[in-house]
Amino acid sequence: MNPAIQLLWLTLAHVPGLGPRGRAALVKRFPSIEALFAADRAALETALHDSLASFSDRADPGAAIAAILRGPETRAFVPDLTWLAEERHHLISWGDADYPALLREIPDPPLVLYVHGERSALSQPQLAIVGSRNPTPLGAQNASAFARVLAQSGLAITSGLALGIDAAAHRGALEAEGKTIAVAGTGLDRVYPARHRDLAHRIAAEGALVSEFPIGTPARAEHFPVRNRLISGLSLGVLVVEAALKSGSLITARLAAEQGREVFALPGSIHSPLARGCHALIRQGAKLVETAEHVLEELGPLAQVTRQAVPQSEAPELAPLEHRLFDCLGHDPMHMDALIDRSGLTADIVSSILLQLELRGLVLVGPGGYQRAS
């Protein structure tokens, strides 16, 4: 797309008086973006009247028409055009053949997407994996493991680059040498949270960073629920891994259901606050998932991906005392004192064995104590 056409799309994407639905409806009324900006006031008034009649969003057609008639203002989009001139920086507009097909179907699709990385990744079948920003060690491990297996099966893993489950899902897909897509709540000239800068660079190199927000847009709380509709809108389904009852991940799950996407949830301990959001989703009709195969059973035919059986873990080889302590561990966290009482071993021996098991990846440790890895 040449800069002149990019400028037209950027101008329309940010005209005042219209939201995403109004802009998408308006552009459908003209054969091309050039024809839209060449239209006179009467044609624009007719198009907007007909477009806005189909929904009840608040709109200001007068402000939109005035902005379109003024035409593009290059100075307003210098940061965007400068960013787009760099290598592997793209603008995907509603008029492009590779605009994500599923995203076109949502009620409020963005008119343009800023993409850093491989733009073709957005056309792959995707599964969103979301969850708590403060997961348990087991929750983070589950997110990574599911992402790894599903990416190996051919699904691109989509998430929001947030701390916790999002980051674990992105890393799991990258470990499998699969594609992962991070949908940002900022402009793509910045990374939020900043500690994910290296992760974001790797995603851009091996997958794609995506945003609908202009270059220079900072992180604001109100942007992230808006961003969530793109995470679900790009995907065939959403898998929620650990979420409290007031988690933002439940917003993504609700949007997914409204968009006609599949919703999956991992169950957890009845004692864990981070399982309650997932359990609520299951009660509301989300599909209970215990293995990646359960996701592929639902999405495989839609995504035309390879259904791979999840490899079964072999029983770990343990010395007698290790085995004795390992048998005392469950998948709910246990404090050291409880393990000492249950195993009958001394504190020094229990501490030493736990360290060895943790180093071998058989035991996870978190604020609630020790538990078996998945």
C-alpha cells in the first residue's frame, strides 16, 4: 500500500463522530477509499444516513463529513507514516485482501490494524489463551504447555502480552517454533509492560504484534477492554487459564461468546480464587478442558489443523525417599510443615528433596507451598 492510500485509511480510521461500526459501515458504501474521499457532501450524507440507520450508536455525521471533505492532513499522521516506512511494519486496512476474515465478522471491527512482524500470521487459524496476571506456578506451566502443543498442531496462539498467563502462552508457542500474535493496548512504538520488551521483539521476529491504536498511544486502562475484543475477534476460540471472578479475562470470554467463538476453560482447585472465574465460565456453558486434545476436538475441523495426541508423561524415576515425599504431594499447594508431618521425614531431608525435585521440574513452588508439576 503506497503512503497516499495509507494516509486516506488513517484519516478515515480517526475521523471524529464515528465509532468502529460507523466507519466500517460507511466504507462499505463506496467502491474504494479513493471514491469515498472524492464524494461530495450529498453523497456522504446519503451514505452516512443509510449506514447509521442500521444501529443505534451515538454518532455525529456532521463532524465526520466535515473531516472527510477536508481530506487527509499529513501532519497529523507523520508518526504513523514514519513508523510504517520501517521494515516489517505494516498497515492492514479494511480494503486489503488479507484483512483477517474472522475480524470482519465482529460487530465493531477496526478499520485499520498496525502490524509489526509477519502480516500473514493474522490469516492463520488462531486460538486465544488468556488468564490471570498473577497465576500460580501450575497455571503458568499449564498455559505454556497448552500453547506449545496447540502451536505444534498448527494453531497460532493469540494473547495480550500481559504479565502472567498471556506471557506464558506466548512463550509456549515460541518454544514450539509456532506462530504467536500479541494484541497490544498501546501504539506499537512502545511495549507494555516494559519488562516484556525482549518478549515483544521475539514475537515481532517470529510472529506478529498487532494494534488498532495509533503510534504514540500510551497505556491507558480503558484501552485494554477495547483491545480484548480483537483478541477474541481474531480467534476461533478463547481458552481461559486461571481467572478470578473479576478478571479481565472474563471480559474476553464474554466478548468471544457474543462474537460466536468457542469458549474453553481449565478447571482448578475448589479452594483457589484463581479457579473461580473458570468454574463460573463452565457453569455458563464454556467447555471444560483437561488436555489440548479437547480443544482440537472442537476446533480441528474449523481450523483444519493437525490433531496431535498429547504425549503422556512417564512416571519419574525416583529414589526411595524421593518417591516417599513425591507421593505426599498433590496438585494443590502444601506447606513444608504438612509435608514433614505426612512423610515422616526430617525438615532437612524434606527441604533437600524438594530442591532436587524442583530443579528436575517435578515440583512447583509458590506462595501457597509445594505442588506437583503438571
